[in-house]
Amino acid sequence: MTTRAHTVVALGIAVLLSACASTPGRPYDPFEASNRVMYAINDPLDRYFAKPIAQAWVDYMPDVVQMAVRNYVNNIDDLFSGVNGLLQGKLDKAGNDFGRVLINSGFGLAGLIDIASDAGIPRGNEDFGQTFGYWGIPQGPYLFIPLWGPTTVRDGTGSIMRLVWSPTTEIPDVAVRNVIYGLGAIDLRAGALEATSLIEQASLDPYTFVRRSYLQRREYQVYDGKPPPEKDED
Amino acid sequence: MHYAYWLPRAIVGLLCAAAAAVAFAQEAPDAMVKRVSQDVMATIRSDPRLQAGDPQRIREVIETKLLPNFDFERITALAMGRNWRQATPAQQKELIEQFRALLVRTYSGALTQYKDQTISFKALRAEAAATEVTVRTEVVRQGQSPVPIDYGMIKTAGGWKVYDVIVGGISLVTNYRDEFNEQIRSGGVDGLIKALQEKNKGAVAK
């Protein structure tokens, strides 16, 4: 329970801090000034803490362990993908997702092995943020959270729901639960190792580059790969 | 972090959209993407110098096989948006050159990482008379979700040319439009040119 509370409080503080520094500018990023501060804080945290851990994980942890952790996280994502498929009335996709969860949780050692993919059942990728978007709720202000990355008020709310309702929270042993959270976080960062060096090379202003990439990607996901044509702003 | 997962795949996009030095003026756009992709993949697989990351050889492949298929003037103009018309011809020329250099440097670093992937090509849905089409492909790597890569293409006198690469919904042109706008807002067109020049110099130093 305390984990949930911490997460909510942390995000709440981030939002409040942002609100204080609200500046006029791009309508989708009213808190740009404070977001840039968060981005600057994130840089050394990532460079000297998160990234080295993730790199060591990729370099030294046996592939089997890496796969098991990824599969465990993916299995929970599949569960929520199914729930959100239902919330958006996408019954076929939801059926696939729930089928995957049943197979992998049952025969795949609580999701550590991804048997369903071997059986050719495709993964969905729905989440709460996309459901809100599907329902017509706008993104709301863009936010950059250190060690988490880019999000928006809408997507961040979805991510909190995903964390709070995760079956992992039901694991009674706090130590085990925290190890799972930790490994999940490392896996998440490890999945983006190639990307961060590319962003540094490719962009004149990484903050802008990351923001636009994130917003484009989410728009694309909400519309299942068929977003409406973009307006050419300013 | 989902956004980040897709970015490196942009590399594949640029790599695979390339063209041979020979012009296939009447070649359909989807056929062109397919031919160039397969050509580049085969070259990477069969060339030990490429696999070892020899920078000179990588540049060669990008210059001869990929770049002839890109319309850099259009890419730069689209990324500039309405600021393009405010730039003088001399500024435009410099912008095209610097932006091209930036893209080449960025992508040459990753050319060889993608030899163990397969690309599937989707049927092209466009009218015969169309002068702008989107060619859709999907890159599959073992054990990962497929990555959709779309190519915005335009018909020119020299055949079909790529003017945008869209990886998992992230458009290269749209991304850079924000970046360029930001630079122009603070330092004008010359400020943008200077930023690109400095970025490219830094890339050399590394």
C-alpha cells in the first residue's frame, strides 16, 4: 500500500512543481520550463545510475534471466492490454490478450516463459492512456519525470493505474515484491539503451526531440496506427 | 520508455529506403523500397568490413546505395515548414547540406546492427496516377514485436524519392520540424544553420 501512496505522491509533487513554473508557449507543454529542469535532473541520474545498471544487466545477466524478467512484465502488460481492449470494445484483441495471459500464467510459470508467442498468438499493446484517448480525453499537459521519462497527465494517470492494480502488488512478501519492481525497472531501461545514444546523436535539442517522438508515438497508438493527418503548427 | 524503443528502428528506415546508383525511372515506389532494402541487407550480410563497423565503408554504402533515393531538398523544406520560404537560396543550400550530413552521421553509426532482421512489404494501396504515396513495411527481429516503418515517397523526374520515414508512428520530418522551429525562434535561420554546423563538427570530433 505504501508503494502506491508513494507513487501517487511523487507524481502529484511533480505536477505541482510543474504548475508553479507554468509558462506560455506550446499549448501541449505549458510546463516546459519546469519540465526542462526535470529533464536536466534526469540526465545525470540516468547517465551515472540507471543506464550503467541497465548496461550491466544486458552485458552480464544470462539471457534466460533477462528473458524471464521481460516475459513476466510483458505478461502483466498483456493482462492490462486485454482489460483496455475490452474498455475500447476491441473484443478480438482482448480475447488474444487474455488467451496469452491464461496460457503464459498457467503453463509458462507465472509468465516467466512466453509460450503464447511460440504458439503464434500476437501481443496487443493497449493501455489505460490509450483507452482514455479512445474515449476522447485529450493528452493534457506534457510532463517529463526523472527516471521515468516522458508522459502526459492522461498517460501518467494510466501508468499509475497500471502500477497500482498490478497483480505484483498482491505478492505478500515485501522484499520479493520490491525485487520484482526493481528488475522490471531495469528491464524497461535496458530496452531503450540503443535509443538514448541515437537521440544524443540525432537531435539539436534532445528535450524537444523526445517530446515530439513521445507525443507522435502515443497519438499513433491511440488511433491504432492510423492517426489523422497532423496540423502544421506555428 | 515506449517511445525510445522505436527510435533506433528509424535507422532501418533510412537504411532500407536506399537506391542503387542506376536510376529505375519507371520503377514502382514499393518495388523500389523492396529492391533497395534487400540490396542493402545483402550487402551488410556479405561484407565483413561493414559488420566490423569500418566507418569509411559504411559511409560508402550509405552514399552510393541509400542517399540517391532521398529527396533531401524536400525533406529539409518539410522540416523547415513555413520558415523555408523565409530562407535565402544560399541559406537553403547550406541547410540541405548540413541536414543531410547530420542524418548520414546519425545513421551510419547503426548500419550494421540490423543484419539479423527480416522485412515484410505490404501491398501498396495507391492510384496509378498518384504522385505521392506511402509505402508500408514491417521489420521483424527475433523475439520482438514487429516494427512498422512507412516511407513517404514522391514522384520526381529522377524516379520515386523518399521524403519522410515514419517509424512506429514517429515521423522523422515532424520530429525535426519542432527542433528547427525552436532554433529559428531563438536565433533565426542563421541560428539554425550554426546549430547544425556545430552538431556536425561535434559528431566528427567523436
